[in-house]
Amino acid sequence: MTGLPEAFLGHHFSDPSLLEEALTHRSVEAAGRQDYERLEFLGDRVLGLVVTEMLMNSFPAEREGSLARRLAALVRQETLAAVSREIGLGAHLRLSRGEADGGGRENEAILADVCEAVIAAIYRDGGLEAARRFIERHWQQRVVAADSPPQDAKTALQEWAQGRGLGLPGYVVVARSGPDHAPAFTVRVEIAGGPSAEGQGPSKRVAEQAAARRALESLPL
């Protein structure tokens, strides 16, 4: 058993092995035991479907582009990891000793992945309505929190540069560390005649967004 109180999830599992699988990292090797990666793949699609429906119901007048920006913010790694922390999933992860000692229980990418896996486990055990109840409980306030659609940092920085006749921002990976299953990237963004900054993240995409945010923060108000 996982030790995770099912009350935290709002769902009682008929098949507890699904929850065990959702909380098992691939660093744990055991005969016949599945890790969460297949469930993560499914959970990503279930989350996207339910959150898309929530957005369409909450913002009936918004067009596709605005809804897409909202969706991207709601299903990105940072949001998923935040939900995992709210539930306390990190404490119940099955990790190898090395992964745990390396900070796996607080790893942003792992927390995001396991959140999607738990959504899939609930879906497979109780169907779409069970998954929907879980997602609505943890995403409804996030859905309605922003009055206007969010704009990602890379787009905002690009529009700033173009508005001033500068070249497009350029992104380059300046460092990569960590094992293959938990890499850490450092990316530098540069604009000719504009700001430059570095950002870190578990993927190039996340690191690029972090660098763009740093560059935006350096701009005069």
C-alpha cells in the first residue's frame, strides 16, 4: 500500500494497485511492478480534456487563442507540481534510495508527472466522472483566478523586442547537469540592443521561459 490517505484524493480505489503504480518512480526496480510513466501519458490527456471543458464553460465568449493560453498555463509543469504539493504526493512516492537522497520528492518534473499519473489512476478506477471531480476540486479556483488570458514570458519578451525594432530573442543552452531522467538546464536569452538573462529548469522549454521572465523583470517599468 502507498500510505496515502484516499481522502486526500476524494476517491476510494476499488483497485489499490492503480494508485501504487501511479506513485512508483522508474528508479524502483521490482519484478512485475509498473512505474507511473504509462499512467502519466494517459493522465495528461484526461487533464487536458476536463480543463478544456471547464474553460469553455467559464469563458463562453473567449476565442480559441485565448482559451489555449489559459489551458497551457493550467496544465504546465509548475501548476501540476503545485497541486502535487497541496496533496502531499511527494511524501508517498516510491523512489530508489539514490533518487530520494537526490531530492526526488521535491523535484518539479517528478511531482508534475506523478500528478498526471494519479489523475489517470482515478480515471481507470472510477471513470471520467471520478477524474473530473478530482480535477475540478484542485483546478476550479485556478481556472477562474485570471481575469485575462495569461501570456507566456517568451511571447511577451518577443513582443517587447519587436515593438522596439530589435532583433528576435535568441536562446542558447549554456549548461546541462544531472542524470538523464532528471536533467537541469541553464539557458541564456539575448536580444541585440536589449536585455540578456539566464534561467534554469528541468527542460529546455522551462529554462527558456525562466530566462525570458528574468529578462522581462530587468526591463524598466
